[in-house]
Amino acid sequence: MLKNIIRKYWKKNTLAFFLTSFESGGIILSTVYLAKIMNSLIERDASAFIYSFLLSLTAWAVALLFGFTRLRYMEKIKQEQLIEMRYAILKKIENASYLEFHEKNPNEYISWLTNDMNFIEEQGLGNFYSGMSSATLLLFSSIAILNFHWLLLAVSIVLSVLMFFIPKLFKQRLDERNKMVSSTFEQYISKVDEWIKGFDTLLSYNRTQLISKKLYEVTNKVKKEKIKLKNEKSSLYTLIRLSSVFAQYGIVLMTGLMILAQQLSAGTIFAIGDLTGNFFGNTSFFIDEITNFLSAISISNKMDDFRSQEKVDFGELPYAFEDRIVVENLTYTYEEKIVKIPDMVFEKGKKYAIIGKSGSGKSTFLNILAKNLKDYCGKILIDSCSLKDIQTQELKAHLSYVPQKSYIFDMSLSENIHLENNHSKYFIDKVIEDMNLTDKQHLASLGAQGGNISGGQAQRVELARAMLHARDLLIIDEGTSSLDPRAARIIEEKILTDEKLTVIFVTHHLNTSLKHHFEEIYSF
């Protein structure tokens, strides 16, 4: 993913390269003039001294100007690329099917968008741009060294090539350590989510001390993995810097011998000292930056491994429900367990109840009917068309599914209900009134995960959402279990007397006063 984004922004990254080149060229040019300044002083040539001094100062001024522009511009395009990457991840998630999404823990996606993106920003794009700076400084240093003597450049190149072999000794271990840090942080996010959300339960048993105990354990794992990663990087860093120092002093020694042999002027030693510092210093920086950049690519590759379909559509036939839904010989296999679904018929506009104990397959059937689960045996026919052949998007546009657990977004009541779909205010207000939620309309937000409302109110919001979006098929999976009996009966009555809807109502405990509304009660 990281490589693809950099390629996509090649024009802007090319401009960044040119800005960096002008900055690096100015730095190196100012260094070259140090030799001319020193030679003019040795020869006591005042005009040559002033001329060289002003040119060196001008070169530095150019470097500073382009450096200032480069830093601002690079930050801008870096953030643009990060936004593009986050957006690409979010598009993959939103295009995922039910099964594709649930192959991973949701906290893993959160880790991608937070911890991994921070790593890519610092170690990926950060090192990409700093590597650009090191590379251009290397290039201009090479040209400057060549300007003094070709042999100095030849030896410098040989030594720098040898330095590039050092990271190969560490690459595999660094990749493993980076992946372990990423994996451990995903576990950390999952544990934080688990134990912080369990505060109320722990408080009721006077066991809140488990929060610090459990999170300390996983925090300690993150700490250990980060220390191991830092130790590997420190070893690599030290070895590269050590080789850089030896190489730099070797070239300085060689330059000194050439000066003594009168092959170079005395002032050359000052320029070569700075140039070799730039050359080998930036060689070591470049190696370090490339190593970290490749580590960031290995982290971003796991996001590429998550494949989702551009359109969640597995059928070709349009949705049409005018007569009945028929379920025959339906089974679904979870690993080695086979769930058998009884044969059923649901006629349009009528109401049906499904009862049965936990684990009997009720929710499995509902997920099959909603096309969340695909690999089932047997058949479901909607007006003689196989469910597998019907377009998924069209099916979901007509069907509303109320799950056992309500989910509330950090938005207002009406926004939670219409979910930015185009519905008239009249119908939104009607379902709010039907679900007895008018007293919550004043709230700017219902809070993250419904923090500003009760569990029963959250369930009523979920029901209002389903009632607004349902066009002809409403599936309710224990959708009134958090309501008090009186409120549940009133709301169920309103749903079951809606003539335009076909209702499939799943429950553990069927209200006997409502039995007359059901055409059939199926037992699992």
C-alpha cells in the first residue's frame, strides 16, 4: 500500500526531490568554497578570500531558503498521502462482506488506522523524505569529491558499497521484530477495549483492580517487544556509524598523504573533511532510512493482504418479493458442527415468530437470509428465485435486520436513525414517536456507543432505524429483550400491526398476548 501511494503521488514527490536537490546542492557548494577560502588565506589573496566567502554564504542562504520551502511542502504532501492511505483502508472495510470483515478482530482495524499508520508516517514516509535528502547530499558530495581527485571518489564509493551490506545482517530480525510490535499492540488495543468497557461489571463485584492488573500484563508485553526492536536497531545503528567513522578517517588520511605528495592543495583537507563527513554520514543515514522504510513497507503489506470486493454483490437477479419465501433442507456448517434449519414458509405481509433455545440456529438462519453467510446447503427461494442469485445490495435495500445487540453512533437521535439516507422528516419523526423517543430529540448526540441513553432506549433507537429503512421485510432477533414488558408489548404491537411489512420475529420468550398476530410460530 505504501509503495502504491508513493507512486500515485509521483509528480508531487518529484517536486519534493527537486527542492531537496537545491537545498543539498547549496550545502555542498558552500563546503567546496571552504577549500577556496583556505587557499586564498594561505596565498594572502584578499579579493579571492572575499569572493569565495560571499559565494559560500550565498550557497548557504540558497540552501536555507529551499530547505524551509521543502520542509513545509513535504509535510503537506506527507499528510495528503496518509489521508489517502487511511481512506483506502476504510474503503476496503466498507466494501467487505460480513464474513470478510469478521475474519479479523475489529480492534485490528483500529490498530491499522492508529498505531500502524503512525509507524508508517514516522518510519515510512518520514524516512522516505529524509532518505531523499541523504541521497541528494551523497550525490553532490560525490561530484564535489570528484572535483578534487577521482581516486578519492573511487575509494569513497567502494567503502560506501561495503557499508550497504551491513543491514542485510539485520533485515530478517528487524522485520520479525516490527511485526511482533504491531501484533502485540493489536492485542493491547483489544485488551484495553475489553477491560475498560467491563468497568460497570467489575465495579458491581468490587473487582475494578483487575483493570490495572490485566492491562499491566499486556502493556509489559508491548514494552518488551519495543525494547527488543530498539536493541536490534541500536546494534545496526552502531555498526553503520562505526564503519562510517573508519571510512571517513581513511579518506582524510588518504587526502593528507596526497597533500604531502603535492598532488592536492593544503586547503583541500578542510573541504574533504566536511565532504567525507557528508558523504559517509549520509551514507550511514541513508542505509538506516532505507532499512526503516522497508520495515514500514512490510507493515503496510499486511493491509494489502486484506482483500475486499469492490461491490458486495454475489447475485445477478433483481430482488422481487411479491408472494412468499420458502426455506427447504437448509443446513450450515461451523467447523465440524452442522446446524439444521427447519423447513419454513413466509408469506408476504404476514407475521411469523421463531422460538428456540440458545445455539439452536435461529441467528444463523437470520444471517443466511440477510446474505451475511453464503456457504450453506439447501435452498431459500424468494418468489421461486434462489437467494444466492439475488443481488445483495437490492436485498439489503428492502430488508431491515435488528440484531440482538444495539449499536449507537456518536450522533443525534435522528442521525442515528436515518444514517444519512434520504428520508423525509415526516417519517423520521413518526418512527421516533412510535418508539417513544421524542424526549431524546433535544440531545446533540446520543454519545459514543449510546453513552447518553439507557440500554432500553438504545434498543428502541435500533428498532426505529429498522422501521424507517424496512421496505417490506423486517427481521428482529431478540430486538425487544432490553425493554420492560409493558414497553415491549406496546412496541411489538405497533410492529405486528403494520400491514405493509413481512415480519420474522425471533425470541426466547413469546408474549402470549401477541400470539394471535402470528400466522405461524416455528420452533428450532
